Amino acid sequence: MLRIVALVGGASAVILPGSTPKDYANGDAIPLLVNKIWSAKTQLPYSYYSLPFCRPEKVETERENIGQVLVGDRIQSSDYKLVFGQDSQCNVLCAKTYQEGEVKAFTERIEQEYTVNWIMDGLPAAVRMFDEEVPENVHYERGFPLGFSARPGGADKDLRYYLFNHVQFVISYHQEDGKATADAAAASDSRFRIVGFEVEPFTVKHAKADPGKADWAGNLKTCTATRPVSREEDEPQTVDTPGTEVVFTYDVVWRRSEDVSWARRWDMYLQSSNDDDIHVFSIMNSLMIVLFMTGMIAMILVRNLYRDIARYNEETSPEEAAEESGWKLVHADVFRPPVGFFGPMFLSVFVGSGMQVLAMSTALLIFAVAGFLSPANQGSLVAAFVLLFVFMGSFAGYFSARLYKMFKGKAWKRNTFLTAFSFSGGLLTVVAVINTALASSKSSLAIPFSSLLLLVGLWLGVCAPLVAVGAYFGFKSEEIKHPVRVNNIPRQVPAQPWYLHPIPSILVGGILPFGAIFIELYFIMSAIWLSQVYAVFGFLFVVLIITAITCAEIAIVMTYFQLCSEDYNWWWRSFLTPGSSALYLFIYACVYFHTKLEITGTVSVILYFGYMGMIAWCFFLLTGSIGFVSSLTFANKIYGAIKVD
């Protein structure tokens, strides 16, 4: 079993190309693109040029897909000059003198621990990190710090802010055709591919070799071909005093890579995020929950059911029939439609929306496991999420219509309207509220108006019509038939023990589905809120299957106990029992917020809890729908197996 799990998880580690490989020759210009600056403390990304860095005369913005826009990427051109195969030292990018407002902007972002993100040939800039306890353990993190703060001279001194104004680019390349060459410069006709992009930041207060010259280029005392920038010898560059002049410089080092091919160049980013042992433990934990539930059903539920069915089908006298108890007694009420405000209409809409989320999640993970949504294809995961959700609207309409028809509902237009607009419209409303808060902070995570119109267009122009199409086929399909008839007069429900009351049974039922996902949930949360790479979709797909099985089994067990207690109001209970796992997911999100994150600011809090609320709501619909459909199938099976008068 462990070997199978490892193979499934390992399948997702084989990264299929997210973009077409590009070949370079000696002397080719390599564009370096700047992206957003981001902080785990605020969760609010900003465009790179929101700070007064060196910038080209005309900044060109790269065309981005909807996924990149939604995660706040703003990819733009830069003035860094890199030529394939040509090492260079002490290149001066520009010199800038910062005034009070600009100094304040830098110090605020440094205090908030912002990191800088660059892109070269589709690779994000990586910083090599060492384990203090085990120095030989090396991992890579995307982006490098904007700067740092410290108190030079002791804790009683003023806090100073330092800026990383010098960077060393270490670019690795690989010759795909395998021809033997000493280096790139020795083979001008060869073609190469970039397989690594490392950045090492320095802070240095540059000085001129000849103070009489106004130009800094070729006039650096603190950085020459024979004397590189040094952390030990050079004075760091402060950026907390108005009138400070900062000189931005960079080095370029090219290294030939024999081992890393273009197809494996993302491995360096994934090594720090893939802890296979923990993922396998997560799978085994979930499997143990499923085996426990399956054993309960096999040893208790199925055994009791066979005995009950055999007893109920025996010929009995009127006196013996009057003394019967158990789930058979409610056969004339078990399929009575739910009543009240949250009756057949909302239940069918909820189940339909949940099936839409389930279909979207399944398709998304299938594409991800196949490698089409690899991290190399930036923004592809979020873009696929949006598009698949839209195109799975037909599932929502179909299942909602079939259930509503089963409940003898007549307001089919209202059912279709609510299915198309309640869930998707609610999500878009929350997104709009969050987006308003983001726009007030001028974060790049704020969705541009054109992209908002695109999302609304996808909803109204694609999702809603597909819901209507699905509803049409759902209402045209044959009605779901029940094996027993419903009496006109409802049977009185006897007093129930405390543990079968709605709230206790619902809350207890949600523990096991949440237990199946909570270990993997940590990695997912880290990927969302700590900007870590998550690529073990094979493990996640297995967890989804296990969670679905757990939801089905816990819903069936709790429905059986409820019917045995002669309580036939199981419709909403079967939905809410596994669906309550979403409550535990949101509680986990609150705990994660207070223990793992250092989020500050009202907008950041709105962002976090707004999106986690939407995730919990989607999980509620998904798990609840699985439980409801499973309980409905179970009830039809057991009541179809007995003889009733």
C-alpha cells in the first residue's frame, strides 16, 4: 500500500513543461522581468515599480492570463542587461537620491518584510538558503528580501533600515543536444537552455574611485573586477534618511549545468516543498479513517441490515407487527419531502452547487496530476479553477433540477434561477467586497475592472446558460422513484436521545471527514498564504477520493441510526452531517491565522477571512452533497429490499 501511495504521489513530481523551451546562443540578450513585491505579513502584493526603483524610460507590461491577474502578478520590463554566456561584474544600473516620501515607502516595506520577485525565461528568482543546524542541507526560496532592519551598536541604539542594492545573478545553462563544449563562449554555434536562476543580494554603500567624476559607471571604488562586493568589508546601504543616494549595481555569473536538464529545472523549487514522508503519513492517516468507517459499516451496519431485512420480510401476526420497532416503521414517511423555508428548493440548489464543486475539483486534479497545471505554467492553476468552475455549471443545473423534480417541485424557473445565481453570485459578491478593500490599499491583488467584467461575463454568458441547459435535461429526465409511498398524514417522531439530536450528531459527524484532510490542509494553506510551491497533486487527488468515501460512509451511518430511532427527517441531516467538516476547516483556518501567520492590517484580515470563508463554504457544499446523494441511495436500497403493506 505504501508503495502504491508513493507512486501516485511521485507521479505529480514529474513536471511536464508549462511553456515551450527556448534555446539561446552565445551573445543573445536575456530579458529580466520584474514582478510583484510580496509579504507574508500583509498578504498584499504590489507592483515592483510601486517603489522608486530604477526603471526603463518606457516600462513594458507583459500580457498575463486571468490566473496571473487574480494572484496579483504584474510582470514588467527592467533595465538589467544580461547577455548569454558573458560574465560581468559591477554593472551600474542607476543612482537615485531619495526624498522623505520615498524613504518612508522603503522603510515601511522593509518593516513589513517584503520580498522582491523577478523572472527570467519563465523561472522565478531563487535564493539559496542554508539550514543553521545542518549546513549541508540547502533549499531554495522564491524571491529575495527587499532589505532588513537592525540596531547597529546595541539594542539601545536607533533602528536603521538597510536596502539590498547589489545583486549577483548566478544563471545555470544546459546544452540539450549533449555536444561537448568547455563553456558557452567556446561554442558560438551551440544552442543552450536556461535551467537555473539564482540571486544573491548584498547591501553596500558604494563610493566613487574618482570623486571628481559625476558618472558612477566604471567609477566604483567598492566594486571592481579584482575587488568584488563584500559583506565583511563594505559598509551597508541605509535607506532611512532623506537625501540618501543609493547606487544599484549587479554582477552576472554563468555556470554550465551537466546534471539538470530543462525538463527538471523546477526541481530546485519543489525540493523544499515536497516532504514525501509527511504526505505519505497524511494518506495513511486518511486511509485508517476510511478503514475504520468501512469496518463499522461491514461489521455493524451491514450485519444489522441483513438481520433487519430478514426479520421485516417474515410473515408476522398483527400483534407482532404492532410491537415492531426500527427503521421499517417510518417507511411511509421516510421519503416525505422536507418542509419549511429551507425545504426542497434550497436543498436541491445546495446539492446541485455541491456537485458543481465536486466535478470542478475532480477535473482540476486530473489535469494537475497529468502535469498540465505545473508551476512552470504561471497562473495556470487559478485560470483552470475559474474556467472549470464555469463550465461545470451544467452539473449544478442537472442535479438541482432532478432533485427538485423528485420533491414534486413546481417552481422550476425559480429553481434554475437560484442554482445559477445564488452560489456563483454570492462568491462574486464576496470577491467584489474584498476587491474594494484591496483597491483602497492600491495592491496589485486588486482585480482590474476589465478582469472583473471578464469574470462577470463568464458567469452570465457561460455559467448561467450552462446551468439552464443542465436544468433542462434534469427536468426532462425520468423522475427519481422511491420504493415506498408516502402517507398523507405524517407520523409523529418519538423523543430522541440527546446524542441523536441535530446539533450533536451533525457536529460529531463532521470530525472524520475533516480528519481525513487536516494534515494535507497544512501544506495547502502554506502554499496559499506563505507563497510556497505545492505540486504533489497526486497525493491531493488520493485525499479527495478518501474524503469523498468518508463523507459517504459517515452520512450513511448517521442516517441509519436516525432511521432506527424512527426519526424520518433525514434529508437536511444527511447533508449537514458531513458538511459540518467545513466548520472545522474554518476553525483550523482561525488557528492557522493566529499561530502561523503574522498578518497585520484591516485589509489583510478581510482578505484572509474572506477567501477562507469562501473555501469553507465550497467545502461545505462539496462534502454535504456527497453525503446527501449517498444517504438517498442508501435509503432507496434498504426500503426497496423489504416488503411493506
